[in-house]
Amino acid sequence: MSVNEGLDWRTSTRCDSGTCVEVAAASADHVVVRHSADPHGPWLAFTRSSWMAFIEGVRAGQFDPR
């Protein structure tokens, strides 16, 4: 799969530095993530359920520094 073809990459509206992550739905079951400063570089793929669990953890503060 080429992750640069036909995907709707989204960057957080809070990203103002230009060096953020971008996320796209690669299929109904997978999400891909890449670094916005290197759009042709490496990327990570996650199942949609794993990605949603991560997002829920972020919202719940599981990754906040203590």
C-alpha cells in the first residue's frame, strides 16, 4: 500500500510548528500515522480498534506526565 496515494491526511488544529503527526484512514479497518515534516518517510499502521483505544487513553489523561 502506498500511503501517499488518495488518503485524506489530517493534522491537529493545534499543530502550529509544522512538525506534527498526520493521521489518515487507510481502510475501514486501519489507520496510518506519519510525521508531517517527512510525508514520504516511514509511517505506522494501526488497527482502527487499537487507534481508538489510544485516543480514548489520551482523552482520559493516561499519557499525561505525572
